[in-house]
Amino acid sequence: MAVEPAPVAQGAISATISRMGLLEHQEVRALIDTACREDLGGGDVTTELMADRDEQARFQLVARQVGVLCGLEVAPAVLHAFDPSLAIEWEDGCTDGAAITTPDRMLATITGRLGGILSAERTLLNFLQRLCGVATMTRAYVDAIAHTSAKVYDTRKTVPGWRALDKYAVHCGGGRNHRAGLFDAVLIKDNHLAGVEPERLVGAVFDMLNRMSAKGIRPDFVEVEADTLEQVEALFDVLGIDVVLLDNFTPDELRQAVALRDDRGLRGKVRLEASGGITLETIAAVAETGVERISVGAITHSAPALDLALERV
């Protein structure tokens, strides 16, 4: 079986996502139910025409491409939503985050009522293909900077309703999770500071952070976006910032920001995150500047589905 375990970055998954199993997240359960209702509606009218629809059947789940496996916990829940009699058995070595190193390899066997499997087929593949696709693209970005100490982070650029699943897939691909939503971290971006004069930047950020205690806000971290090196240097004067987001900086500007931070003795205290238009072709140059974090929207908003199929045996 050409599915081999691949290491996943320790501490990669956010506390919000990892506090419970995927199926304990209400939004994941609701998403599966919605997908089932959307496809099944009042019933599978084609399968109802089959005389042998209630016979027991056996199908194989096959990966037609190399990639990264993801979705072992989700698959049985999707099958059960269509027909509680359906069961899936994964091949040895198949775990979330495992590398699929050879195409046309069997991943699992699905058994149960023929009509139930046929009805569930498309929705099952829709879930697994996206999850594996996000994990696979994430692994490509992670591998591209493996020679550096920088880490790949996701963003909130996820399919609506898929936040927990998309971020879990990033985790399985070896990436790390940024904030789960608007509720768990403070991220002050340029639009929050629009209209603030440059000389007022530090004071404006101080004012916002000083309101956290009064409002009972205890974020996982505090991050502030900078568009220029002048803003970066100014933000280093603000106590309480954990991460400075360097938006659309060139590699040379990123190196200068790292040097400014280190010269201020803030290495290990303030992390630097590069963001904006990061691609597989450019991420290595970005990572080599010395930033600790690189956020990549493409790993969730542009990941192609991994080619999977169900074949009757």
C-alpha cells in the first residue's frame, strides 16, 4: 500500500479547532446534514429504479493522484447520513496526514446496501476530495520552505461553513492555523486604522489594546498589520503586540524588518508574519528572509480537489 505516514507540525492546529474531535463541532455536523439534504432531497429517484438496490455491495475508494490523505473521521459520518448500514474500512497506513505516494491505489473499502452507497458516492467524494486537496497543497508549501525555520499559516479565506474542516486539512498537510475566526485573536489591520495619521499610529494602537481589559477580551494573541517599514518600527514601541503582519513586503523589505526587530532586542518576543500574494514560486525567498510566519490564502481558497473515485468490486 503506497500510503506512508508523514509528520505533522507539532502545535500546528489552533486551540479552537483541536479542543474537540471534528464531529463534535456543531458546524461540521450541520454541514454534513446540509450536504446530504441538498443532494438526496426527497430521495434518489434513479437508485429507486434499480431492482437490486437493497443487495449488499462492496466498493473501493481509490486515489488517482498522489497527495495527502485527509478525512478519515468525516467519511463514516457522511456515509451514515445517507444510510446507517454503510461502513468504511481504511487500509493499513491510512491516517490523516499520510502521504499517498503512488496513484491508483486503494485507500478504503466501503460496504453496505448498494442503493445507499450509490446515493452517498458524490457527497462522500466531495468532502474527501476537498479535504485531501487542501492538505496536499499545504504540504507543497510546507515542503518548499523545509530548509528554513519559517512556518506556513492558513487564513480566514475558507469556504463558508468549512472553517473547521479547512483548517483541519491545513493541519494534516503540516501547516499551522491562524485565528479560527474574529473571536479568538485580535488582528488590527489597515482598514481598522484607516484615516489615522502616521504620527498617531502608536497612540491609536495603544488605545485599542488598552480597551481589552475593560471589555473582558483575552485573545490568544495580538497582531497588528504594517504596510511600511516606518510603521513596523513604530509598532515595536507598542507593548502587548505578539505578531507584526508585514503586508506585501518585498524580500528585501522583509529582511530589513527582521533586522529592525532584532536590533531592538525583540527576537523571541515579537514574531514577524509575511503575507500577500505568496505563491509556491516565491515562498522560499520569503522564508529565507528570517520571518517566522508566512500566511498563505491559496492553500484554502485555491486548492484543487484531489482526484478520488469509488469503484465497485
